[in-house]
Amino acid sequence: MSRISLTQYLVEKQREKGLIPGELRLLLEVVARACKRISYAVGKGALAGVLGEAGSENVQGESQKKLDVIANETLLEANLWGGNLAAMASEEMDHPHVIPNRYPMGEFLLLFDPLDGSSNIDVNVSIGTIFSVLRLPEGVTDPLEEHFLQAGNRQIAAGYAVYGPSTLLVLTVGDGVACFTLDRETGSWWLTEDRMSIPVQTKEYAINASNARHWHPPVKRYVDELLAGQTGPRGRDYNMRWVASMVADVHRIMIRGGIFMYPRDAREPDKPGKLRLLYEANPMSFLVEQAGGAATNGLTRIMDLQPGKLHERVAVFMGSREEVERVTSYHRG
Ligand code: AHG
Ligand code: MN
Ligand code: MN
């Protein structure tokens, strides 16, 4: 069997379909290389001294793990000099990192959650990296924070890496979703799934149920109906999974369907949810939609939301279309 490498896949998208400019292809290859490096660090774990706390906090007041910092630096360094980017923004940086002027400035903006699922690092459970690519608005020569504040429907590429039993890279350039598996011995990414498609029918849901007492009525109603099982309004039994790494939970849904929820709740009424719009919800929504699923904040399609600030939070309902539509209709009703 002849395998298709990540490079070949991207070259074909560029050449045969004219879907992506060459600069974007190079950028995505650099991101993939950075994810490979992160994967190696994750894999070495305690042997490389990468577990545990960094002893610092990020802009959102969350304590940083060593791997949050290492992954952030790895992505920054890998992407600094390629000439394809204008600036980068990250969960772990207060403000965007503009490409220093000793390097050529490109036309793209890269956003990332360098290490998703930080609470799972020290317990050896799957974690990941999420990224999103935007275009620097036309005519801008001095990239600022405001230029990152673009709706998700303007993303030109998005993806995530999962550092699990295998290391995977799941990618979209707006023409379906492809999954690549890293051969850890040779360091190559190989296409292992060309057109990922989220099953419409699902029996699984993912939500942190320890917050149930804080949920708003539409979420309570939806989950109660799932819990009621066969004798309830849904007429069948459901199963629950919560890895607490969004990448791992959403990846499971990409493979076998389901719904992932991180709603806004009454714990912190001022915060519209926990997950961040620009580098968690938007890229994952792009991937989920490209795989035939849906993603809303309970009311509106996530990718149509106009971001107001870089680290903005958003409620998230994503996965199998019919389930997302149902919980969204409960909010609208
Ligand atoms: P991060 O590690 O980047 O801060 O993201 C963690 C997120 C997400 O991956 C996950 O679904 C969620 O937080 C888990 O939250 P709980 O700990 O509240 O379950
Ligand atoms: Mn995250
Ligand atoms: Mn993170």
C-alpha cells in the first residue's frame, strides 16, 4: 500500500485543487513539526523532567504546567523565522507575539492552545494542541491584537494534535477533515483517514457533570432527558464520557459521534463558559463542521460570533448535528 504523507497531501491541495497558497502549506508543515516536537517531549515525560508545575500563571489566572510553557515556546520558536506569519497569539501569552523585523513578515496569523488538557499531563492521559490560521487583514503592516478578532468563519485552516496512544494530527483547510498519524520512529506524518465524518446517530455525550447544580435550565433539561434513557423522552440509553481534554473528547466524537458540552453556568455568571473562542472553540468548530457536525454556543453558530477580545470565553455545544440542534433549540425556546 502506498501511503500519502502530510507533505504530499498538502501539495496536492495546493497544486491540484488550488485550495491553499504555498505559504499556507509551508506554515502548516511548520506547525506539524512543532507538534511533533511537543509529542516527543510529552512522550519522554518524567525522563525529560517535563511534568509538574511551572510555578507561574497565565493571563487568565490559571497556573501553568511546565508543558504549557514548553509547548508554547516550541510553537513560537518553530514559527518565528519561516516568513509566512505576521503574528501569533496563544492561551499562554497575554498579548500577540509579532514576528520580529529581522525576519520577513508573512500574511497569516496563527493562534494556538499549545497544550490542551493540562490537568491530564501528570496523570498520563491524552492531551493535545489546537491551532487556527487567519489572514492578516488586507493593507495592515503592523499586526495588532484587534486583527486577531475575526469571526471563526474567516479561518483558512485549523487543526489539532492529540498526544495519546498514537500521536495524531487532524487538519482542515476548508475541504473536509484529514487525520495523519505520526510514525514516531521515522518522524513522518502519514494520512490515515482522508474524510472524517461525524456519525449523525449518537449514544454518547460529554459534559463535566460535577457542575450540574450550576447549569441553566436548557442544559439541565437536555441532560436529564439523556439520563432518563430508554423510558425517557429520547427512548434509548445514553453513555457518558469526559476525558477533560477537549481534543480527546472531540476526537472521540469525530470518530464515533456524540456531543461535547461546556456550557456557561451559574458558577461565574460573568463568564460565558470556560473555553476560549479564538484558539479552542473556533478551530474545533471549523473541524467539526467540516466533518458534518455542528457547533453553537447554545444560541448562535460559534463560527459566526464576532470576538470582542483575544482571550474571550464562550459556551460550547459541538458534535453530531441533531444533538447540537436539539440542545440549541432548548436554549432558543
Ligand atoms: P486547557 O488545559 O487548555 O486550559 O483546557 C482545558 C479545558 C478543556 O480541554 C477541557 O475540556 C476542560 O478544560 C476541562 O474542564 P474541567 O476541568 O472543568 O472538566
Ligand atoms: Mn484548552
Ligand atoms: Mn491549554
